[in-house]
Amino acid sequence: MIPSFTVAQSAERWPLQPGIYFPEAPLPGKWRKSVGAVFTTTPPELTEEVRVSVPAIDFNIQRGLTKHLFLTSRFQTQFVQSNLGLGLRWAKPLTNRLFLSAGYDVTGWLGALQVKDVFASQAYGVETFPSVSVGYKLTRDLRLTVKSEAIIDLYYRSQVGSLAVVYNRREINGYAFTFMLEQPFYNQRHVSVGIRASYSNFNWQLWSLFDTFDRNLFYPQLIFGFIL
């Protein structure tokens, strides 16, 4: 007689390991944390011949609620502008290697830039990101995640001196796809390394350029995270 294995039994062969992007929920009541950096390259339509890679410090925190449900929080900052996001994920193993999750995140961003005796500007806004992620355990320690997101604008306001621009609309602003590898680094520590490609008509990190393009642009990002 050939024994049968449930997903739970298979998980013993592929034990839970730290991961921020992989669609596997933390154990209920447990935390996951990471710190790293995100490098966003400016589109040539905005900066012409100069291609600028804009770095942002990146913090992630997750907490397991149930076997499949967990909370997420992400904070990114470049000091003159910052972004805080809160989200909820539902994740389920389909086999001992293949995992699936669905999530919804709400983010708020704020930026301020002041040039003495010239001008002072500030901006803030709110966006949401419904997403679906598929993860695959390539080996016992190497995990690949592919994540797709819709970018939805809820609110935008910018001001230079006494001149203000406000958008209060709910519409899809673009899409993004993330490809992430997570693996051991050293001394039982793990890292997340990957790329995110977004195609949208706005990126919060570049609000101070005040672009006049009413069309989607390509924003590539390189992501590195050290899982604590």
C-alpha cells in the first residue's frame, strides 16, 4: 500500500523559513521583519539623457493572524519623502512546493522640498494595491515569487507656494509585476533579492519633478532586503 501525504505532512519536508515576499503565512502570533533598500530608475521621459537611480530605505513587518491570514506593514523613506503601507494577506499552499496568496494594501505617502529663498513645495497622497502572488520552492532553501499588482489612486495633493493641485479620484493608475528570490545568506540569515517593474502615470518617489505627462511610464526597481 502506497502512503498518501497531506499538504501539512509535506510541509514537514519543506519547513517554514523566513520570507517577506513568498506567499506563505507566518505562524499565528509570530513576526517577520526585514530591512533593505529599493532603487528606482527614472524614466528617460522625465530626466532625458540622465538616468537617475533613486534609493529608498525599506522596512517590512508581518504578523501571522491565522494559519492562512496575516497582516503586513511597509515603510519606505528617502527623508524628503516617505511612504507607509498597511495590508492584509491570505495565503494557501497548493502543494508542498507551490503557494498562492491574495492581498490588499493601502499606502499613504508624504513629501516636502524646500529651497531657501526660492520655493517650498509639498505633496501627499493615498494609493491602494490589490495583488496576487504565486510562489514556488525551487529547492529546499531557494524560493521564487511572482507578484502582480494593480495600482489604484485614491487621492493626490501637491502645493508650491500658494498654488495647489488636487486630484480626488478612484481609478486604476497602472500595474506592477515583481520577481523575487529569497534564500539563505549567512549564519542562518536570509535575503530577498529581485526586481519590480511598474507601468503607471505616477510614482510617489518622483513627485517633485512635477511631470506633465498624462500617460503611463515604465519605472524599474531593484529590491534588496535583509530578513531579520
